[in-house]
Amino acid sequence: MLDRTEPVPTVGDLSGQRRPGKLVTALRSSPSRLAILVFIVLIFLFTALFMTPMASADGTVTHFSDALFTAASVVCVTGLATVDMATHWSVFGKVLVVIGTQIGALGVLTFASILGLVVTRRLGLRAKLIAAGDSNPLRTHHGAVPEGQAVRLGDVGTLLLTVAVSTLTIEVVIGLLLLPSVLVTGVPFWTAVGDSFYYSAMAFTNTGFAPNADGLDPYAHDYWFLSLLMVGVVAGSIGFPVIRTLTKQLRSPRRWPIHVKLTLATSLVLLLGGTAAYIALEASNPETFGQEGAGRTAFQALFLSTMTRSGGFSLVDFDELNGSSLLVTDMLMFIGGGSASTAGGIKVTTLAVLFLAAVAEARGRQSMEAFGRRIPSDVLRVAVAIVLWGATIVAVATVVLLQITHEPLDRVLFEVISAFATCGLSSGVSADLPESGKYVLAATMFLGRVGTVTIAAALAASQSRQLFRRPEERPIVG
């Protein structure tokens, strides 16, 4: 029996009690929403830390717009800056830069899952689903997906272990190998140690910040140093699922998942194609590397091609590049690196899927095929959505910045694509941006790092199942 003396909850009371539960449930059930929320919180947290007097070298408070831009660039592992990253920040500030890039490069959900795995020594189903969604956007966009892919749900724990171990191992090894080159330049030992591991972290996370005021100038002819930077950038840009497969099945390429094969094949084609393009377009340009010898020109072109894939380090002044080379750089930056990697862009597998779709259409085939496997159509829909949303973000940001800065189109477009693809190469626009322009470019970095698929999935309230099909009618295309 109901005790009539007890107050009966009203509808308003019930809704008030449920709202916090609904919010928590929505965040826990949607890795995409959780990722966006955590990224935003991290950006503002690092903004507050960068604004503290002990973060700057001169002990002053950094302006909010510069602190926010730096925080977004660090957490989104972009590499663009409105202040001199080598001289503006103190040791504490540079430590914040390294910590922020590590969190941002691994992905906040993956990083949180790693911490949970370390603390509890086990990974629950919910944590596996969140980490899997962070490593494979198709899970986030479509829910459960077939397990014939690079990362099976049961292997998520192993992938997280691979992420943690490979990150630590690669950065430590490259840092140790860089140390002799830094010491040769006359830097004190402990400063050289800090610079070496700073360069190593910035290379693997594809950020591109330099700890010294002269940047790469002291190492412009140190092929050992520059080659190690390229190794670090490539290792970070191919993606953790690829690293895991290579460490476990290096001698069995036939057993590699199609994701690994497409990533490696497309990355190699873009790397060599970019190198050939820069050699052809810049061989006669005396302002870049046109007057260098054949070997030096080839190495410079290879280094530039590697860094345009989200690396962020540079040996040339981009204002001196030919317009054709700038356009090639724009395209390579927009493509970016591999999925579930520290690189940005629309990702190389997205480009590969679009190319395979075009080949299938040209051959009159209904399905896409590669390496003896059929690729389902839903992957193509996601790839098309990624490219369209990415192009829309770049177009809108470019128009707004053109109106704000009145800079030439090629310079602004270069900067916007670099921000969206979290590449970090700069035409010099970022350093001269007004306050409103800094906010626009910071938002572009955020949208580029969070990912268009994640944003689209977060905006979708739920996956509704349509129980009917409308009449078919074909519009004219082309």
C-alpha cells in the first residue's frame, strides 16, 4: 500500500532526477561525445596552465588568445604557434608542451584506457568499446562492425599495450640516437638531453615544435639527425594498428589485414610521389634547394615530402616555394597520415577507398576490391563524408581568415590546411594573426584533430533503423 503521508514526486521532480543520469549515460555510451568533451576540457585546462607566470620564460602572464592557441596546438598535436615556442616558454612551459602532445597524440580515450589498464590490470567491456571506437571510427559511426579488420574487440587490450610500449620505446630510442648530434653543436650536456628527447617526442607525435631558437638550422646538413626525425614522423603517422601488426606478423605479410596493406601501400606511393614532385618542381628554384647537388636535392625533397604528411619540421622557407609546390604541399597535408595514428588529415586509407571506388566504377563492378578482399559500401560512405566535411571546414575557415587578415589566398589556404590536418607547417600567417584569427585557427585545429567522423557521430542523437524504403529515382550526376 502507498503511504499517503509521503510526498508523491511530480513529473518535474522525476525529470530533474533523471537529467544528470541521462547526461552521464549519453557520455558513457558515446565515445565520440566523450572525446569531444574531454578534448575541450583539456584545451582549457592547458590554456589556464600556459597563462600562469611560471609557464613563461620572463615570468609574465601569457595573453589568453596566445595561451588558448598554444593549448589547442599542443593538445591537437598541430605544431602551429603564435609565440616563439623556443624562447617564450620556461622549462615548466616546455614540459607542459611535451605532456600535452603525448596525451593528444595517443588520443584522450586511448590514453585514459591505458591508465585504467595500468591501475586495474584489466579492461572491462565498456573500456574496450571506448578504446575500440577511438582506434576505429567506423565503430563510433555505425556501432558494431564486422571483426575482419585491423583491431578486433578482443585485441583492444593488446593494442593499448602496443600503444604504450611503442610510444615509450620509439621516443626513448630516437632521443638517445639524437643526443650525439645535439652535443656536437656545443649545447651543454643536460640541455642536449632535454633537446634530444623533446625533438624525439615532437617527431613521433607529428607536432614539429623545436626546443631551440634556431630550429633545424644547426642540423641542416646533419643527415643522421634529419633521418632520425623522418623515422620518428613515419613511425607515428602509420598508426598503432599497423605498428602492432608489424611487430607480430612482420614475416607474414599475406596475413596482414587490408587496413595495414592499404596504409603502407598508399603511404609509400604518396611519400615517393611527393619526393618526385618536389624534385621536378623545385630543381630550378635557387631559393629552396635548386642549386644543391643531386643527392642533397633528393634528400631535401624526401624530407619535405615526409614532413608534409603531418610531421611539421621544415628546412625551407615556404614563402620561397613555387606556387605549384605549395599546391602539392596543400594536397599532401590534407591527406595526412594513417588512421589511429598521431598524424592528422583525412587519412591515407580514406584516399585509398575513394581511389578503389573510382577503379571499381570504371571497371563496371558493384563492389570495391583490394588485396583479394571486398570492401563494403558503408566504408565508402564514411570516406566520402570525411572528405566533404573536411573540405567544408577548410573552405569556411579560409574564407573567414581571408576576410580577417586580407592575406593572399595561397598563404591563408596553406595555413588553414596545415591547421586542419594538424601538420604544423606554416606560411607565417599564424605569427601575425589578430585575436579573432587566432580563435578561428584554434577551432580549425580542434575540428581537424577530433575528426569529422567523430563530430558527425556525436551530433547524431541515436541510430534509427528505417523499416521502409522510398521509391528509387536517379538524379543526373556529372
